[in-house]
Amino acid sequence: MSKLNSIAISDNGFLFKPSTGESFTTNEIGLIILNLLKEGKTHEEIINSIMEEFDVDEINAGRDLYEFLDFLKKENLID
Amino acid sequence: MNDKKYTIAITGLNNIDSPGPGVPVIRGIKDSDLNARIIGLAYENLEPGIYMPGLVDKTYLMPFPSTGSEAFLERLAYIHEKENIDIIIPNFDSELYLFIKYSEQLLNMGIHTFLPSLYQFEERHKDNLSEYAKKYNITVPANKAVVNSKDLADLPKPITYPYYIKGKFYEAFKVNNYNQGVFYFNKLSAKWGLPVIVQQSIKGTEVNVIALGDGEGNTMAAVAMRKQYITDKGKAWGGITINDERLLEITHHIIKETKWKGAMELEMIKTEEGDYYLIEINPRIPAWVYLAVGAGQNIPEMLCRLALGEKVEPKETYECGKMFIRYSWDLIGDISDFEKIIVFGEL
């Protein structure tokens, strides 16, 4: 997660990647996922948090997580 | 602190859509502790910097470098006699040759510069980039200097379409077919002379570095920037400082190996694979220098101090995520100012 730790993340969901100057925006779920990833939480723990926070079932929470992880990988924001 | 007032002459007051670096250089100096009287040296009577309130203390028109060294030096001597110039910062590629060639003569007059040697200046020319890259172990796109448009029909491999065709000093166009290539060849050769340079287009992000070398191999300052908004002339209209360690490593390597003296701009392409291609070295301060000042490295001030022979501590850090956004602004001038520039060549 070293790449992720170098990303500046604001409370508004604005992400800045200092090594390239790229910026991104994310929604509330994305922001929670990012912060949990930074804390080193497992995927299972993150899914549980999403279920609690947004009152969704495990399938939807998992879909949100893995879609977002795909986005982070595609933008080279995580290893 | 030294309170001496220095007279600093600066060219490149053309703050237009393809801006010269003069105005941001002056802003940097004005932001610094230097006590300076600013003399603008302009080549055109409508360069905006001449008329910007509070920017220059006085402006003189200069003859174009193409009119020859005699007229150029005569005019500088005249201005020096009136103003007693301590430092000149030339900001145009096309005038650098003269300033470098006569830097000793200028120094004997009491005018300091901080410029690369003629060898350093010539060596990094666009038409010599392949040799340069080989000598200093840098990656550059395949390129060829072309002196005849017929050569465009038979470019060496691996150059393929699209490629960039570049003028000797300025301007570049993307070329997708032979006819386009010939059209731009004629345009560029008529404007900037020969050779015209063909350079393979590399897919990636354009990243630039402004740097300052002390002439001993040390990097005194270096700030990396990513262009965020590029005009149809290829100029940055917005940019952001970035923390690209590899890019800064390459910069340090080039300055160390070449013992570069003075300011420079490295224009590079970073590919998706993380490879860096050097596409150009500009042997002067770039127009986006004020971003470096805003990020914590006042390169114009450092350059002035180095020119004066002062000891300058290298700047090793800068603020990442600083942005610049250019804008245009209509100045209201008076015909009497324009008249003075036209009739007397000074304002």
C-alpha cells in the first residue's frame, strides 16, 4: 500500500497523486474504502464497514469494493 | 544583508500567447531580497512587459540579434552607459548565442551573466540530440535533422507517423503524412532556418523540469512540473509541481555530466511504462519559472546571485501540488508611451 500512502486524500474526496500531478475525485464510499485501505484493513473488514455504514448487503458492498479497487489499479494508485 | 541596488536588464517581455520568460523572471526578482532596478530590453514595441505598471523601471528597444553583433553590442553599450547594468538575463533562444559569445566582453564592461558555455549551448541543440543522448546516457526519441524536404520521403527507421517536425529555435507541429511534413518543413525552414528536426512522437505525459546548474556539476535548483493545460501552440497554460524522483534524478545526472552553467528547461515525455524520453533542452529560464518561485525555489534570484559571484546554497526541496494558471489581461495604455518607444526607442 506504499503507493496509496503517497496519495493526498482530502475529506471532500479529492485525490492528488504528487508523483504525476494527476488528480481524481471519489464519492463517500470511495473515501471510506481508501481510508480503510490506508489503515491496513482486510477486504472482509472493509466489506463489513460498508455494510454497516450504508446499510447494504454483502454482495453490493463487495461489488463496490472490488469495482473501486479495479479503478485504483487502473489509475496506478495501488500496487 | 547587502543593500546595494543592482541594475538588472531582462529580455523576453513578450507576455503573449507564446510567452517569453521576462515578466515572470522580473516577478521572481521583485519577490526576492534583491534590491533591484529593472531594465527591460524589448525587441518589439508592443511587448506587454514594456507597459505593465510597476514591472520595469525603464525599457529600451534592442535591435534583433539577426542584425548582427555590432549593432547589438553598440546598443548594449549605449544602454549600459546610461544605466550601469550589473546583470543581464537573456531569455530568448535566438539571442543567447550573442550573449554567450560576448559574455567576457560584457563582463569587462561590468555586466554579469550566468550562461552556459558556447560548447554547452551548441551541444544540446535539437539537431544534435541523438549524439548528446549517446554521450550522456539519456533516452531520446528517434530523430533526424533534415535540410531538404525530399528527405522526408525517406526517413530512417524507426521514425514513423505521427512524428513532430520542429524549427531550429521554436515551434513544433505534429505530422501525420508526407504532404503535411513538406508543408511544415517549408514553413519552419523559412522562419527559423535549417536544419528542421524530425522527432518521433512518443505517447505519454509531458513533464518538464526547470533547473539551475552552477557550472561545476552541481544542481542548485530543480522543480518538476506537469502541464495541465496546453495551448494550440504547445505552451503550458496551467501546470502543477510534481514530486517525480526519477525525473529529478535524470536532471541531476544531466547537470552533473555536462557541468551545466545557468538555467535550463528539460522537456520530457513519461510513458505509461515509466520510461522517460528527453525531447528538448532549452538553455534558459522557461516562461513558467514563477511556478518554481511559488513552490519555494526563486531561480531568478539565485541566478542573479550566482552571476554576481555570491555563494548560493542549493535548494533541495520544493512544495508539491503548487499550480499556475495563466490568464490574459487587457492593459489600457496611452499613445504617448507608445510614441516614446517608437520615436526614442526607450520608455
